[in-house]
Amino acid sequence: MSSNYPIMLRLEGKLVVVVGGGKVAERKVSGLLASGARVVVVSPEATEELQRLSKAENIEWVQRSFCVDDLKCAFMIFAATNDKVLNQLVKDSAEPHQLVMVVDDPDGSDFHLPSSFQRGRLSISVSTGGASPMLARKIRERLEQEFDENYEDYIEFLFVKRKWIIKEVTDAVLKIRLLTAITSDEFLHSHDREGDFRQLYRELSF
């Protein structure tokens, strides 16, 4: 039985420290920036992309070797160097309340990153609990084909309509019927969702 607890974290504005400046660190930074996190990279050297992000002030690059004070106030920490001893030092230097991922030690990490993709507000993640990241990626690629770009507008439609239904519809039964109906394939593939919703609302209201 897995001991992992699936969760979606809001990182916007939160400090995340990435120790390491190689390709692995670069991939972590890319995902973090998409979440709105405030990213600090600590490393004597950095990839061209990390340097570019630093010059553009998308991240802060502390161009030196790691020291314990670098972790102060960090909400989340990535030990992403190619030095196992240094990665472990980063882990050991963190406070108990700080979340740490050690890239070369999944079992010693507080969390791991699933293979993920997004379609607007829709986020889909696949994890094998560290058993096979490659299999997780293959499953994600299959899901990317099933849940294609059409879902972006559809999920936004569901978001807007759910808010409207909850606010404007007082009848509990009607509310459930509407919320259920708009998740059907008919609405997913509709070319006029607004018109179809108005018609559905009229039909179910009488």
C-alpha cells in the first residue's frame, strides 16, 4: 500500500530554493515558474537557460556554493545537483516544516513530482510511486491524446457555468441535474455550449 498522499499545492508567491544549476535543476525551475513560485537557484554554474531566466529577472541566481542560510524562509526545496553528498547536506540542513525533494533519493524525499500535463484549468498527473517514471510518462502521453486541446475551452465553460448555477439556481434538484448534464459528451463536443445550456435550462426548469 502506497504511503504517498496526492495533493495540489498553491505555490504562487512562495519561496522555492533549487540547489543546482544543471539540466535537472532547469526542468524543476521551468515547472515552478509556471506555478507562480518565487524561485531562487543556488549554484556556482548554471545552464544557459537558467542564466537567461536570471537576466530576465524571472528567477534569482545566487552564483556560489550552497550554504545553510540559503534555505531560510523557503517553503519548498529541491536538492538538484549531481553530487549525492551535497544533495544529502541540503536535505539535512532543512527545517522539519520545509518540504524537500532530493533528485537522486526518492525514498529520502518528502515528495516527488508526477508526470503531468494541463489543459487550461484541467490538470492530470500520473505517478507510479517511483517504480517507473518511464511508465508514468507513457501513460501521460496516452492521456494527452485522449484529453486534447478541446478540453481547455470546455473546462472553462464548466467553471463559469458551475459558478452561475450555484449562485442563481435555488432548487437543489435542478442544480444537481444541471451540474450533471453539462459534464456530458454532448456539451464537450458542442459547437454552441451557451445556446445548448440555455435550452437545457429552459427544458429542466419547466
